[in-house]
Amino acid sequence: MQALFIGQAYIDITFVTEVMPTGDDKTVARDYAVSFGGNAVTAAFCCAKLGIAPDLLASVADDWLGRMFIDMAAKYGISVHHRKVAESSLSFVMPRGTQRAIVRCRDDDYKHPYPPLHLTGCRALHVDGHQTDAAIDYARACREAGILTSLDGGGLRSNTHELLEFIDIAVVAERLCEQMRLSPPEMLAYLRSRGCRIGGVTMGGRGMLWYQGGGEDRLLPALAVPDDKIIDTNGAGDIFHGAYVYSFLANPFGLWEDHFRLGRAASAHAIQYLGNEASLPSLAQINEAHARFDERRESPRLVVAQSG
């Protein structure tokens, strides 16, 4: 085991339609994709696509969607540790421009405790807060063992405050700031207070505000992908996480700014494709996105003022 990712597994149905039917109406989608989904799950697939297949502790049901998910993971060489649920979870994703609407059908009533896993050889843990008991216990165990711990803070969960005590790298979405009524700079101060040595707030097209250690807050601008190239932004943040974890595993002594830059280019590639699987980049495609798109020219002061 080189890395362990913990999350809730979904099958994503992503479709593009101009009209959402109501009542007895029907319509035909212009395009669609079927793929794996879930925050830490998609990050795990990204890490595997880039060349380092992690272990994945995820919800799995004994139904045809569960078997589909297992087949998807096997294709990427991901070892899945099952946590049984009665039904597979589904997401219906409707992207439009830089936004996406999602309907989730989730079964997180786990039938058994999480499985005990040996962490020998593990160098990184990535969690998204799902499976609250497993996330906290493995984060604590990894912290004690000196294994890097990473959090995708996409939204406020029941264990977020407690979990952050055991997290080294916390990169959260602006949505979490809104839920906690904090501006991005205030969120970074909160992450510092919880002991996270690196923290960041992703802000979509306005980039990421982040810090490392006792340094000042910095802005990593987004790459300027033209609007007409943006197909589906769903999963781009998950791919960002998976790519920076991969970058750390591939170059553990590298700069975190470089790890985040690789993640940024991975996300810029991802938003040009429909569905999570089609969005997964290769290293060559990451390099292409990095070379092709310039940084957005936007004032760090303006970003902070808009979010405060």
C-alpha cells in the first residue's frame, strides 16, 4: 500500500440537456457519460491514472452497480476495501458552463464496521470526511505513524472540526467557507488554529488562496481555460486533490507550490471533458494544459475582498 483513500463510492450519470422535463414531459439528452464518482474516490482514480494506484476504502453494495464499480477500480489497478451497504449510491449530474446541479441518491448506512488495514508502506492518506469513524481513526493512526494526511473539505460534515486535528494538508472549497460563515482568509486562520501545516481554499476561476507553515497567505491563480472549452466542472476539484497527492508520492521532497500547480493543470484539463473518467488526465495532458493556458490575471486583493 502506497496510499489510502477513504470515501463514499458513487456511480455518476452525467448528462447535458437544454430542458429539464416536468410532469409527464420527456426529453432526450444531448450527451451523457457514466462513470465512478465521489470526492475521495475520484481523487483515487486520478492518482491511479497518473501512475500510482492507491488502496481505496469505499462503500460497496452487492448489486449490479456495485459490481460495475469494482470492475472500474480493477481497470485502474485500485485495491478496493469494501464497506458493505445495501444499495449503491448514484449521482445525477447536470453541468452547464462553470456550474453543475447534482441529485445524489446515497446509502451510507454501513452494515459493518470499517475493516482494519495494515498501513505498512503507506505514505499518504486522503479523506473527504465520509465514513466519519474510519476517516478520523485512520487519520489519527497515520499522524502517529508520520504518514502525510490530506483532506478534501468540500463541505461541512459532522466530523470536520475533530478530523482537522489530524490533518497535515487541508484544501477546502469555498462552499465550506460559506457554511461556516468565514471569508477565505478567515478559513485559513481557522485551519492554522487546527494545526494544519498547509491549508488552502479553492475558489474556482479565482484560483486558490493558501498558506504553508508560518508563511503569509498566497494566491495561486487559476488557469484561463476559455469559456467555450468548459464542458463539465464536476469532479475537477477531486482531480485536483488526486493529482497533488500523486505529485507528493512521486516527489516527496518537492515544493508544495509545484504539487498544487500540477493539480491545477490537471483540473484545467478535466473541465474540458464530460464525466469523471473522460476527465482523468495523463501526465502528458497535464503538461499540455500547463503550457497551453495562461494564468488568470486577477488581483489577490480583489479575491479576498469579494469573499469577505
